Amino acid sequence: SYELTQPPSVSVSPGQTASITCSGDKLGDKYACWYQQKPGQSPVLVIYQDNKRPSGIPERFSGSNSGNTATLTISGTQAMDEADYYCQAWDISTVVFGGGTKLTVL
Amino acid sequence: EVQLVESGEGLVQPGGSLRLSCAASGFTFSRYAMHWVRQAPGKGLEYVSAITSNGGSTYYADSVKGRFTISRDNSKNTLYLQMGSLRPEDMAVYYCARKGQYGEFDYWGQGTLVTVSS
């Protein structure tokens, strides 16, 4: 079965750039998207179609996807960005989620 | 405003059954595929089930195949998940989600907790 691999945790200082990776076989041939989930809340879509931001998502969130890796980049990270982040893609007819990355803003 | 509101939260014994509902509003429900995603306590997101816009096709994760049934009533703008033969490992918050144009889940419900315990 298809798998997406994310680092369990990433730390960043406020104002710096955070990068969270998501690896999967030929992931670049698929559309990747990203969700942000804060404690006790539902996931929120922050990036879809590799690099598109839904309405209301700040410009500091961006995405890329090439080869075997999709990357979520948060520029000028703020304390409010501390959350779990999940990547997601489709493999044939099934949805696959990455294991999630806990972003800590120190 | 798009809204998805799950209901059906409950405590059920192993082997028992439970039906979850997801009431949709703010969009043309009958035009969208809908999905269920769950999250066990302290764990990541797990895909559960999907149904096409007209209900003609369904999909299930291997972990729930043969035990769960997804359905929808487009006249009531409601999505359902009938869960049977529940196991402790089915204990999770269950979210309904709308599938967007590029395979993303663009809207999620608030989630409903299913507890499986004797």
C-alpha cells in the first residue's frame, strides 16, 4: 500500500521559516495537500493542488511538490502556527495521509 | 457558509453498533463526494470511507470493510456511517469531510466521538 512519510516533529523560532516534508513514491506525479490541526479542533486545509492556498489562509503558507517529496513552507512563522500538520494524496482510488508533523514554535 | 455537523456520538460495547450522521448546509450537497475520516486519541488521521455524489459508488478502508456502511440522503442533505461489529480500535473522533475538485478535503465537520469499551 502507498505510504506518505513525515518527520514526527519540526521546531522553528518565531519569525523564521519552517519546512515540513512529506515523502512518497513518485508523489510529484500526484496532487498533494496539507492540513493544519490545532489541539481539540478539526483539520483545516492550508494547501491544495500542491501549492494553492484556500481563501483565508495567510500568504506565509506555501507548498511545492516534485519527485518524491512535497514540502509545506511557513515563512515568518508565528506562535499561532504551532500545530500538527498532515499531508494527503490520492493513490488510485484511496486517500492516504501522512503520519503528521508536530510543529513547535520555540 | 458551508457547514458540516456530525452527530451520533456514543459509548458502545465491543461488538455493538452505532450510526453517525453528518448534516450538510451552505452548498449543493448532491454535487459533492463525501468522506469519513477518523482520528484515534493521540493519533493521526485515518481514512475510513467515501461515497460519490449520487451514492452510486462507495469505498471502505480495509480496516472497516464489511463492518461499516456509508450512505447518503441527498433529499435531506445528510451523510451517514453505519458502524457494526465495533472493536476497541474503532474508538476515535469521526469527521465527515467534503471532497474538493483536486482531491482535497476542503471542509470538515467538528467531529463526533465514538467510544468502544465494555
